[in-house]
Amino acid sequence: MMAKRKMSLNELSEKVGITLSNLSILKTGKAKAIRFSTLETICEVLDCQPGDILEFVKINQ
């Protein structure tokens, strides 16, 4: 979605109000959780739906 919107990680970080390192963790899929308020803001800034940027991956235990 960032590429579609021609937005850099730095620009998204500033507009969402979270640190570049935290946004990078989210982008790389290394985050274990995300606040709904953060997800909502990201979706507002990118003009998208949560399903456009999230993917469910089942972890075998």
C-alpha cells in the first residue's frame, strides 16, 4: 500500500505518529501485536482497509 501511495517509511512514520523502528517492525512482520488505534491510523493515512495490509499466517505448534 505504501508503494501504491508513493509514500516512504519515514513519511508514514511521521503521519501515523509512531517511531520509524516500530513501523519497520510492523512492516517486516516481526510484530507480535498492533493496537487497533495504530492500525486505524495507518489505514486512514494509506486510505485502505486492514485486510489490505494484514495477512493471517497460522503458526503450527
